[in-house]
Amino acid sequence: MSVALIAHDEKKADLIEFATEHSAILEHYDLIATGTTGKKLMEATGLDIERKASGPLGGDMQIGAEVASNECEAVIFLRDPLTAQPHEPDISALLRICDVHDIPLATNLASADAVLDGLTKDEN
Ligand SMILES: O=C(CO)COP(=O)(O)O
């Protein structure tokens, strides 16, 4: 079971900070990410991350497919709520499939903290 990490461009710095702060926890999970997010996270944190395609090229859908196959146990997706994205339908589809499968989904830093807390509680 993997944990997915995704951030739109305006939120990538926030996700890097979050992943750096929580790297000791995150390194225990199989991490997956959309293309650019994964590249930047790996460079900044040294975490081992399986990179999917970039979001606009289908990465959100690839992560959605993992959710649909019950291969993903949580999605942390720092969306940019202030910028229109060309692949908005893919983003909506990912959020929807998380709800369909009742997969914890965080779309901002406060909920990302809560999701990570929940994951570590499940482990104990
Ligand atoms: O657009 C994204 C998610 O919708 C993120 O894609 P990148 O990680 O490739 O920037």
C-alpha cells in the first residue's frame, strides 16, 4: 500500500517542507508522486519515490488508478485553489475516486498533518 504525494506548482515548496519535516515517518511507506512533484521531493528530501507522469500528462489519473485498485492508503494532494489547471477533470476524478474508496485525502497542510497522524495511529 502506497502513500501518494502531489502538489501544484504554487504548493510544491509547502509539500517539500512537509515531507522534510515528516521524512522519518514517510520513509516507512511506499511513496508515489506525480512527475515534477516526485522529482523535486526526491531532490530535496532524499526520499525514495516512484514517479508517475506529470499531472497535466495523466499523473493524477495514474494515482487514481492505484486508489481504484486499493493499492494506495492515503493521498496528500496540496492543490492550488487559486489557479485554474488545464487538467481539472483529472484532478476531480482523483478526488472522486478517493471518496468512492474511502481513502484518506488531504488537500491542504492542516489536513495533511491529520492524515499522517491517522496513518501512524493505524500502525500502532
Ligand atoms: O498537476 C499536478 C497535479 O494535478 C502535479 O503534477 P506535477 O507533480 O507533475 O507538477
